[in-house]
Amino acid sequence: MEIRIGIGYDSHRFVKGRPLYLGGVEIPYDMGLLGHSDGDALIHAIIDAILGALSKGDIGKMFPDKDPKFYGIRSTELLKEVKIILDTHNAKIINIDSVVILEEPKIAPYTQSMAHCIASILGIEEHRVSIKGKTNEGMGFIGAKEGIVAIATVIIEIK
Ligand code: MG
């Protein structure tokens, strides 16, 4: 048995006219995240953490944003592909911890739904997925509500 750790980072810009998806859940807000997919920065960070733990590159290599196949795709669909990769490697997630840094909206009312969504796709118990919301205290591009950042770590066990 081998234990491996991965880290993932992502940022996306807020734009008008798109729904806001985070952790696979639609959150009411007057802006959404720009991206080739649905812009779900939290799921993207989690995917990069998992791929990192497996030394399988990153989300851009696995799902190129030049590929029209992935245009407008829900990031939950990409996470399902990553679950298949985990299974192929006999890898099981022990836990995921994550931070979403954004000035607005408050995500606390949605973190349980997000953890439920992510855990069910990855076939693990909900208590293995932690999601924390933070503001940037009004500083920088996050503070100006131009965009958000998500950071995730994962520990996996390979049999
Ligand atoms: Mg992204």
C-alpha cells in the first residue's frame, strides 16, 4: 500500500450572464465564472490535486480547452472521468481538503451540498470531503470581486 498527496489550484474570472457553479452546485449570484467548461474552480482544483497525486499531469493536459468536446461541459462530468482514472490505478481517496477564496457570495449554506455531490461522484463518504469558504478581506482581484481562487489537497491510497 502506498500513500500519496496532491495539491491543486485554480482561479476563474467572474462575468455577467453565466450561472455560478461551485463544487457541482449552482449557487444563486448575479455573476458566474468564465471558462471553457462551466468554470467550476473548486472541482478543477480537486481534479488537479487528484491528477497530481497520481503524477498524471493536470486538468489542461487531460481535458484540453482547445477541444470542442469539452466546451460548456459541466465539471462534474470531468470529475467522473477522473474517478475512472482513480479506479484504473486501484487508488482510493482518503480525504480532500479545500478552500474557496471569494468575496461574494457566501458559500457556507452550500458546502454540505457540494461535499455530497463531490463525494458521491468519487464514491467516498461525505465526511472525507472538506470545503471551506474564505474572503480575501477586500484585497486584490478577489477583493474586487473580479474572480475567485480555489485550492485543494488530496490524500490517496494505492493498493
Ligand atoms: Mg479551471
